[in-house]
Amino acid sequence: MIVLLPSRIVQGATLLCLAAVSLTLWIALSQPWLGIALKSGGETQPVAIISTHPSGPARALPLPARLVAVGNSGAAGPVEIEADDVIEEPDMFETYEQTGRFMQRQTTLAALLRQPKVALTVATESGQTQSVDLAPARRPLADLPLAFWIQLFTGAGALLIGAYVLAMRPADIATRLFALSGAMITVSAFAAAIYSSRELAIDGELFRVLSAFNHIGALGFGMAMIALFLIYPRRLVSPRLLWIVPAVFVPWLAADILRLAPSQPVGSQLPTLIEMLLIVVMVGVQWLVNGNDPRARAALNWLGLSVIVGAGAFVSLTIAPVLVQMEPVIDQGHAFGFFLLIYAGLALGVGRYRLFDLSEWAFRITFYTGATLLLFAIDAALIVFLQFQPASALGIALLLVGFGYLPLRSLLWNRFVARRGLPEHELFRAIIDVSLAVTAAERSERWRQLLQRLFDPLVMEETQEAVAAVEVREEGLEVRLPPAAATPALVLRYPWRGRRLFGSAHQDLARELVRLMLYTEESRTAYERGSIEERQRIARDLHDDVGARLLSGLYKTDLGETHRVLRDAITDIRTIVSGLSTDQPPLGRMIAALRHETGERLAAAGVELDWPLDPQDDSPLPLDYPAYRCFSAAHREIVSNIIRHAGARRVSIRVHHDGERLTTTIADDGIGIDAAHLEGSPTGNGLRGLLRRVRDANGHVAIRRLPAGTAVEITIPLRAATAAAPQASAPDPHPHPAFEGCVEAGATPRVRTT
Amino acid sequence: MSAPPKPTKGPTAGRRALVIEDQNDTRAWLIQTLVTAFDGIAVAGVASRAAALAWLRTEGGGAPADSAAKWIALIDLGLPDGSGLDIIREIDRRHGGIVPIVTTIYDDDQHLFDAIAAGAQGYLLKDQHPDMLVQYLHRIDGGEPPLSPSIAQRMLKHFARLKPQAVPDEAGAGTLTAREIDVLRLLGRGLRVAEAARVLGLTPHTIAGYVKNIYRKLNISSRAEAAIEASRRGLT
């Protein structure tokens, strides 16, 4: 199946229009021309020559004068000119007989005018008649009257605007009917343009064909409009029933063309008037049935008003008077301009009222298509222009083209025509940019910008329909993307401003894009979850450790004790902020920090430290945060106890691990531990906290009395609960599975005393 | 618990110090600590970066160059109107007679490392016992800057990744000597200066000299890196 791209339809219509305009001009200009302007002056003075063309064959005629007869010295005798010969539109005759006679006279006159020499009999104001021999020439373009150009412009405009609406929604019956109505106006106006701008006569057969086209176009426009308002904005009848409209009017039209109707007004003007009435009725019906749909009504108001005002003015000013045997109020040629109102009105209403569900973007496709055509036109004009340059000026002209036009053209081409894409290597960066935007709205905005950059679609809108995967639809006119980057599913239509279709390569690109997007979003979500966990961890630790410590400080009466509690709280905060629950600091780093800290503290207290370097200390083995926190806090607590209570002079510390468990032995040569400390007396707060910590980390504490002093041995698992190691990517109701799992394990601390 | 000895230096006439700290109580307390540590020292206190820079402009010129009794500046990094790093850089650039010392509450190595790179000659943790603070102040004043294990490890990494040609060879500022690396390794494992001295068979004084040298090299190499970076970006 061939898919018509919007731009192809518009370009095709443009070419068709150009061809039709050229043909019309060619026919109009190839008629014999004398350079006289004639006007019917009434019964007594039938045809007056009101002006002559200054460079035409008749430029020497004395004015004012009236045209009496046209003859030829060689052939038949002169034919007397009648007032009806210069009539603009033969439809105004009442009977077909009158029309037939008019056509015959046109044939005769046209034959005379085609002779090399034409003898004009003219009467001057004083009543003298004289015969002037003239040689008809080709009609210059500038001699064509304003009415000709109005009809040409109206016909071309109606065709192009109709095609442009059709291009947007080629499958829609409403837009097809609208485009058809425009084409009908073109047929009607172009035909009328030729015969209504004739100087005196064109061949009767040609005239008859043109007249038939004029009727076909006029009635066809009415039929298309009636059908349009039967289904737009609301579908009142099934599209199949629309055939009733031509079923009524086509036989009528045929009867008129074949002159079978009772009279010409019945065959020609009556159906036009009936059509106009039907249009008004249908607009009225649509208006009533769309009472509860303000959008449809707004669109209808605009379109209906345009049609009624435009076509209505034409019908009431030129057609209706004939029916009541009056002169038309305004020339048909000028009145054709009213039809342009319809189409211009539509063009203006598209953006504002979303006529045919089109939006502002519909203008853009015309604009860009126009830009392409314009560039080609300039190219062609330049080539022609350069051909006629004298050799001396050619060099300068080429320089101008080379340094002026070509860069400008390239700029314009890139701006309006060229396809803009994204280099593959920038794709990933672009996606990262999208996913790293802080707010959801920003992410969505950047995602749309990226898609715009990649595919340059004319339409990008959200869809409520479920889109699970990237899919190309409507033969490549649109692509659907699943929800991503905080954006609902999107529909992209008319890629590259409607100049190309989505192909399989683009589908692959879009898939890759969405896949990368979802992947980075997932990582982002995991990261966010991690930071939430981290926040919860910090909050809990602050509360449990620092809060509890400050609370105990609140009730101390001794200022020195209070200071100590505050310093310990600050140390706790340091531990909490330096540890990352997702980070696993190497064991060696913790041991180094503990060794340094312990050394400084003991030195300040005048106690000697014996903690030799051990190759095992420098282990890169990763340490879970809970184990790290538990171990350093317990270690710190024991050293504090020694400084405060043991009266020791020397402390020996040994740390070792077997890859699974970490053990530290801290021995002092002090006064030995008091039994009260082991029983949990009020002075043993610190020690009790230590026991709780170690229990929480699934470890145990052994306290031994030495001959002189005390030895404390702490053992904890390196990874508090290896089996339940937290996984960053899997959602987990527990913020700290490892830590909490260890609480649930509920290992009772074993305290041995020897 | 036995109180540490409280050595005080002899009266040093005309010696001055500046405390830059926005918390009033802490500032008063730091001033008191300085007065305790150094007999006869005249201490000024300011609460902002702007006030500190102004003090340096008006008073800082009086600091004695090449004197044993250099002036002291205690600098809080997080000031209401900017970073204390700017003050450290200013002192490093124009006031050779002042020893810039960072006073901070949290010893996160990133901030301290940057401060040393900017020219700080030591750092103190504000939550320490006043006696300890006095002791540390004396150590810094005596040319023995502190070096925590994490900062030692950071320094090792810094010099390892430093491209030798990136730093003009100003007394080998871009590279560490084998001895300096040994010292950093030991300190990075948590040993204190005296312990590292014992392991290496050197005097604590020599080790302190190495540490001071490492401080200086970090400062020089950071400055050089900043200059190279600036010229690479066309800023100079």
C-alpha cells in the first residue's frame, strides 16, 4: 500500500495547481486579441468600445465609439454585434435556445477573429461609421482583467487549502469532502475565468465545455458541502447515505448540460440555490445537535459561518437575481472572491478552533513544504538569470552566488528542510541528561525535547491508551512510545515535519531509546531508594546513639561528666556520618582509625599503648556498616572504661580475624574489673550499652580477670548476617535487613567470668 | 585519669592570634585556649570571612616573617559568608608570618585535605578536651602538624596519581621521597608520630619534619595543579 505523506499531498496539489493555472493562462492568452474593452450599453447602443490597449492592434481607433459589426473582407459578410455577445455569463439566458444561439454567434465571431485581417465596423459619437482593418495579435498577460485574476486566485487557493487539510488527515471523510469542495471551486472558477475574460468571443464548442465545467464545479461544491455538514462536526448519517446527495444533483446537472431541463434557470440556478439552502439547513441542524459540545460548536460556528457568508454572498448576489429575472448585483468574476472567504476562514480557524481536529502544527507542514518549493524556485530562477547575464557581469554574479546565496541557501535548507538528528554517540549522554533531571516535570520536559530532536514530529501528544512497547502504526505515520521518564505513553505523528515515515530503523532506535531510558530510570530509582535507606539509617542511629547519650548527659550533675557525655555524642555523630550503609569500608581503614584514636586518647591520659602493627591489620576485607559501627563503638567504650576506672599504666590490644569473625582483645594492668560492673549496676551503663551493641551485631563479649588487670575480648561477625545481605536493586520492606535480621536472631550475649 | 602536663611557652612579647569562628561561645572558648597555651599572646576574634580578611589587611602586615614566634590564626571552615578556605589561601599567599590552623567539629578528610592543600599547617577538632587542645596547639606550633590515618591515605593516593610533570620541580614538590612514603604508610595505618619513629628507627622530630614537608608538598602541588588547570581553561 502506498502511503501518502502529508508533504507529498501538498506538493502534488501544488504541482497540479501550477499545471491548471498554466493551462488556464495558455487558453486565455492564445485567443485572438484586438486590444479593445467592450461593454454592453443597452438596446439602442448595444456595445461600446470603452477603451483600447495603448499597444494593441486597435490602438488607433478613435474613442468614444461603438462596435457595430465584425467582418472580413475575404469571407462572409460582416456580423453585426449584439449586446448579448459581450455578456459575461451565458447562464443568465432564460432559455436554452437563447444560449444555443449565443454559442453559435460566438463560434462565428471567433472564426472571424482568427483570420489574419479583421474588419471592424465602428460608429463614432457623431454617428459616422467606418471600417477599420486590424490584425489580431496575442493577448499580453497584463491585459487580463482583474476578474480573471480573482477567479484564478480563488480557484488556486481553494485547491491548495483543501489539499492541505486533506494532507493532515487523508483517511477522514470530512477532510476529503472539504478538499473535494475546494477542487470543485477550482474547476468552476478556472473555467469561468477563461470565458468571462474573453475580449469578444471564443469558440462556441470551447465555451460550451467551459460552461459545463463551470456548472459541474458549482454544483459539485454544493454537493460536497452538503455532504460535509451531514457528517461534520457530528456524523448525522452513515457515510454510505451521502451518495443520496449526488443521486439527486448529478442527474439534475446532466439535464442542465444536455439542455433537457424545462428552462435554463430551472436547470442551472435552481439547483445551486437549493444546494445553498440545504447547506444552511445542515449547518443549522449541526448547530442544534452540537448544543452540548462547545468545541464542536465553536468549530461549526467558524466553518459554517465562512461557508454561509462566502457561498451565500455569491449565490444571493449573482445566482438568485437571475431566478427572479433581475440583473446580477455584481459580476460573477468578482463574486468568485467570496469563495476565497470560505477557505481563508478555514485556514484561520484551524489553529483556533481545531477544525477537523487539526492544530497549529498543520500550518507548519505547509510552511516547511513551502520553504522547500521556494528554494527550488529560487534555484531555477538563478539558473535562468545567470544564462542571460552578459559575460562581463557573469563573474560578479557567480561571486555573489558563491559567497552570498549558497551559504544563505545552505542555512535556510538546514533550518527548514534538512533532517536534523542526533549523532549516535550523543544518545547516551542525552538519556543521562534526561534521567538526571531533578524534578519529574523536568525529566518529562527533557524527554520530550530529546524525542523532538530525534524525530522532529509535528505532533507529540500523550495517550491514555496502554502502550506496552514501541510500535509503528498507520503505515509509518505515527509511532507510540510506552510511558518513560515520568511521562505517560506518547504518540508521535508526522516525523521530520511530515516529510518522512517511521521505518524499521527508527523503530529500533526508539526501542533502544526507551530501553536505555527505563534502565537509567531503574538505576535512578535504586539510587533514590538507597538514599532513603541511608536517611533512615542516619535518623535511627542518631536517635539510638546520640539521643540516648545526650539524654543521659541531661541528668548528670557533674560538669566534667556532662562534658564527657557531650564529647562522646560528637564522636557518635562522626561515626554515623562517616559510615555509609551501602558502602563497605575496608577493615584496614577501621583498624587504622581505631589505633590512631586509641593511641591519642591513651597518650592524653598518660597510659602506654601496646598495639604493634600486624600484617592482618591492613586488610582490604570489606566491612558491613553495622559491624563497623558496633565494633568501633564497643572498642571505644572499653578504652573509655579503662581510662576512667582501671587506673592502668599500660594497655595491650591485639586484633585478628579469620575472614569470618573479627576479634579484639584489650588487656590492661589496672585494678581489675568490679563485680558490680558485670551485674549491671548504675555505674555500668556504658558496659551494658556495649553488651547490647555486641548482641545486636550477633557477637559476644568475654571479660576475664587477669592476675593484674582485666582482659576484654569482643568477637563479632564481619558481615552481621551474611545470608541476608541487603540487595540494592530488590525492593525490601525492611530498610536494613542485615541489621534487623541480626536482632531477630537474638543471640544472647555470653559473658564469662573467670 | 592523670591530667596531661601543661607546658606553657615563655612570654612572647607582641605575639598575636586571630580566631575566626561564628559561634560566640566557641570563639570565646578558643580565645581562652590560646591565651592559656601561649603566655602573653594577644588574641582577636572575628565571626565572618569578611571580617577576617579585613583584619588580615589592616593587622596582618605586622606578623613577623622568619620568627620562631609566628602569629596564629584559628579558622573555622564553615563561615556564614563563605568558606574559611579563602582565608587560608590569603594567609598562604601574603602572610608568611601567620600559621593558619583549621578548627573544625567534624574531621571528614575531604574538608581537611582541601584545607591542607590550601595551605593550612594544622587542624584541631573543637570537641577535644581543652587540655588536649592546648597540647595539639603546641605540637603544631612546634612544627609537628597532625596527620590522621585517613588523611595520610588520601595523601598517598594524591601523590600516586599526580603526574610528575604536572608540578614544576620545586624541590621535588610533585613527588614524595621513599622515606616520606614510608612515613605516610605508617601514619595511614594508625601509628602516631612517636610510634612511626620507633618503627623506622628515627627520632620523632625527624618524622615531624617529614610530615611538615609533606604538608608543604601538597600545598605546592595543589597550587601548581590549580594554575595548570586555570591555564588549560584559558583563565590566565
